[in-house]
Amino acid sequence: MADLCVRAPAKINLHLEVLGLRSDGFHELAMVMQSIDLADTLRMRPTADAQISLRCDRSDLPTDGSNLIVRAGELLRARSGFTELGAEIVLEKRIPIGAGLAGGSSNGAAALVGLNALWGLGFDGAALHAMAAELGSDMPFCLDGGTQLCFGRGERLEPLVPEQPLNLAVLLIKHPEVSVSTPWAYGRCKAMRGDFYLDGEPDFAQRRQALREGPLLQALLQGSALPSLRNDLQAVVEPEVGSVRQGLALLRQTERPLAVAMSGSGPSLFALFAHLAEAQAAHAALAAQLEAAGFEAWCCGFSRQGVSLDP
């Protein structure tokens, strides 16, 4: 079933810094996000019954109005003014659920792009970005993807264009029975690190500039050795979630990883390698231990784009 197919790739965080609290109660963040080629697929067919119906090959994923795919479709239709528009959507999941990989946000972004094309609405990129920002902090990044600095709640984007394309490989692991609540992780961060939060826009701006000029960005732009990756949420999640501690310890055993870190609020974990063959070799070496500990694993590469329509 499909008149149109859309790819919705996952992301990992190469940097996640919690700067402080904003006046709206959200945390002010400074991040570097990277798309990877682990992706879900949305297959769409138009209808004229004013219904947006969603089916998924995962029975544990809600397909009602709480799903970002449905919410994105409803917002897009409302902005278009064509209330009769409908769609049948089938979601094929490959990105693990509740994993800190922006799977839900990427699905929502894919719905905006796909339904905009399916319904022939003609909204431009700026309009889609504005709608994405209304729906979720990670959704604007998911629209464009690649390698980007992400500020504010994550919706303020600055693309990073390396001298040479980033072709790094990822060994990604997640325990399927473990999830980490994002609000809990930020709450713990505030409780444990709140005394060190910056206070106000001038301080936030200074830290953003420090990231732009720092060693991680220089390494990514020039293709040089990566420094240790920073994730302020890892610092509060790792001590309290056993599978995160265990998974990071396993990944640190691999040969020649460029970096090892948690993505987002977890519990997904990753090791970076210079080549896909090295990531696959690391996976093979760890396979028995990962299986014994209950982890799922994927080997994938960096992607230069976010949501895309399949030709």
C-alpha cells in the first residue's frame, strides 16, 4: 500500500549540554545532533473522508491522536483549510521506541513532509519548520537532518558543513525492556546540577559560542580525532540505570572506538568508528555478551539528510 513513501531517520547526540532554565520553564540546551541511517518508513495513501488513520507493525506503539504522526497530519490539515483531507498511513518501525533517538519526532517530521506532498499543499520549508517546532523540540532537526548545532529547546538550528563528508560508523545498542523518562532525566539533572546552571541569555550566548569554537566542532569540520563526547544527561542517568552502566562498559571494551556515549536522555548507547567494517567487527566481538545482557544492536552510518521522500 503506498502512493508515497517517506524515510524517517534516527539521530544521535554528539553533544548535549544543559545550560540552564528558560523563562518558559524548558531547559536551554546546546547540542550537536547527527542523523544516522537507521530509519522508519511511512507509507501513505490519500483519502477524502477527513480521517487520518495510522497502522503500525509494532502493537505496542499507540496509533491514536497521541501519536506525533497523527498530530502532525491534523495540524497540517488545519493550516491548509481543507478539512476534507484524509490519509491512510502505515508505519514500519526500525528505530527502537523510547530510545533517545528521536524516532517519534522523526516520524512526525516525516508526516509533515509526506502529507504536504501527498495532499499537494505546497507549504515551504519555513512553514513546515514552524509547524514542527510547535509539535516537538527535535522535530525541526529531523526535517533537515545531517550534522547540526541545535540550540534553545533544540529547535534553533545551525547546519554544520564539514570539509569532507562525515562517513563515521555507529554501533548502537539498547535494552528493549528499559526506558528512561525524558522529564525524569531533566528533573534529575536540575536536582543534581542546578547549582551550576547558567543564568540568562548573555551566559547562554557565551556557551553557544564556546561550542562553535570548541574541539568537537573543529574535529568534525576538519576530520581530526574526536574529543570525549559530552552528554549532561548521561552524567545523571548512568549512575541510576543499570543497563546504561553495563552497556557503556561493554562498548568501551571494543577496539579503537573514536568515542562512546549515551544518546539524548537514553537509554540508547553508541560507539563511533572510522569505518563500518570496524563497527561490524566490534559488534561481532561483543555479540555473545550483548545477547547475554539482553541488548539489541545495530550497525549503521552517519546520514547527510533527515526526512526524505522515496523516489
